[in-house]
Amino acid sequence: MQTAVLGMGSWGTALARVLANNGHQVNLWGRDQALVDYFNQTQVNAKYLNNCPLPQTVTAMTDMKQAVADSQMILIVVPTKAIRSVCDQLNQVLGQGDATQPLIVHATKGIEVGTHLRVSQMIKASLSVDTYRGLAVLSGPSHAEEVGQDMLTMVTIAAQNLETAQEVQAFFMNPYFRVYTNTDMLGVELGGALKNIIAITSGMIDGLGYGDNSRAALLTRGLAEITRLGVALGADPLTFMGLSGLGDLIVTATSQHSRNYRAGRLLGQGYSIEETRAKINMAIEGLNTCQAAFELAKDLEIEMPITQALYKLLYEGEDVQKLVYSLMTREGKSEAKIEDHLGDE
């Protein structure tokens, strides 16, 4: 089928390859004309995924109207801060009389600062309801660098309507890219966004010279506070034990492929936020998500000590060693249980 991928970063490029390998025609949209031209000459995204050539059935372009024309599915893979502008543009294009009502899928992991909206909520706010026929999210433990090499990967497609999730599942499913369905869209989006906060702190543990014991504790308690916030917002706690929760947390918080992990490592080594952004030179979703999650937890009176500590480091200039000490010397607690909303920290 005809599909469109909006976003020429590493993840958008890798997912375009999956779709093309499954026999779909793919239009890959981006804003950088030089990058588009080079891709169409070589079938390689030289800037973001330069060792993963894509099939000839993928064509890059900067014209969004041309990119989405006759598409049965439109996949949005841009940073959270770009979602509204891209969707506003998409809404204008889809509102110009195209008879095709595509499925809309996003693979972005973040929460909007200020509004605290999830990406699907931002998309709904930007697109007219009569321009598309279903909305879903793709999430899970999936580094673009490995998906681009056809390495075995498992992800989740979540939609409020199971039939929508199953339809999107069929677009992506193949022998190396296994897709599960879920109807807890809230939990899947929160798990994908909040794990980036824990991934940054995991990198900081490495940068500070701590070891495996520290990381294991961080991931375990990090998952506890992710689940606590998710349950308070209405998510199914079991979602956070799945691919879009625990699975995504493990891969993002332990791998050099993860820009959030690498950013945390630099911060732990003493680099400033500005220096860290410059060295990574790609979107670090966890930095903004930390601010949004901190504000959301404060509004809901939810205990998220790891998130709160990272916020103090990033936005209040707190000393990292002092924060580690304050986390380790907090009042003694009982280990939480999921059936008790994970209790208090």
C-alpha cells in the first residue's frame, strides 16, 4: 500500500525501511532539501542512519502534500516539540479534498511542556476529525540503528480501538519486526516518554563512576515511579511490565545507542546541558519530558523522587553528588506493590 513517513531522523528512516521491506510504497518526508536530494541519489540517509540503505520503493521529498497523497497510513516520527507544527501543516494538506482517510500513527516519545499533553492528544488537537480514520502509537525497545540492520525487534501498537491497532500491526509485522497490540494508549505513551528520564539518570550513574548495583536499583525504582504516575492518570499497571514499559526502559537506559543515556553520561562527567546538547546534536526527549513530568507530578501530588532530583539538576543547578546523597538518605520505605498503586517511595 501507499504509506507516508513524516520525519527523516534515524527512527523515521528505520521504520520507512520496515514498511518498504514489507512491500509498501513509502514517501519519506523531511524539511532538509540537501538531505532529501542525497537520499534520492543513494537511498541512504547520510546524516542520521548512514549504514542502512533503503529499498528503491522509498522516495524522499520535502513537499508534504505530495508525500501524503493517497496514503493509507501516515506515520509521524518527529520530535515532540515539532508535533504541533507538522500536524498543523498536515491538517491543511488533508483538508484539501483528498478522499483518502488515512490511519495516523506516531512513534514519538514525549510529553509537551506546559500543557502536559501526550503526543496523541497533541495530534488530536491539531487534526480535524474528518481527515483521518484512526490514531495509534508505535512504541517499544527499538533502537533505529538495529532496526535499520533488520535485527530482531519487538514493539507495541496501541490504539483505543483494537481493530485500529490490528490494522496498523499488519503494516509493520514481519519476521524480524514483531508487533503486539494494546488498547492502553495512555500507558504505552507514558511508558515511552517517562523512561527517557530514567535513561538520562542511568547514564549519569556511568558518568559518575557507579556500577551495576546502582543501575539495577535505579531502573527498578524508576519503573516504580513511572508506574505510579501512570496508574494515577488511569493507565493499566500491567502495561508498564510490557514492551513499552520495562522493555523500553531496559534498552534506553543501558545502551550507547540511546541519546538520552549518552546525554546523562556527559552530564555525569561534568558537561553542561548546553555542551551536552551540542555533543549529542539530536533531540534529547528526556530533558523536556523531565520538566513536564515534574510539573505533572507536582500538580497530582505524586512522589517521583528520581524525576524530581533530575529536574533540580537540570533546571535549578543542584549539585549532582548532593542529589545522589539526598536520594540515598531519604526516609526508609516499604517496597511497593503494584496492587497498591506501588505505594509511596
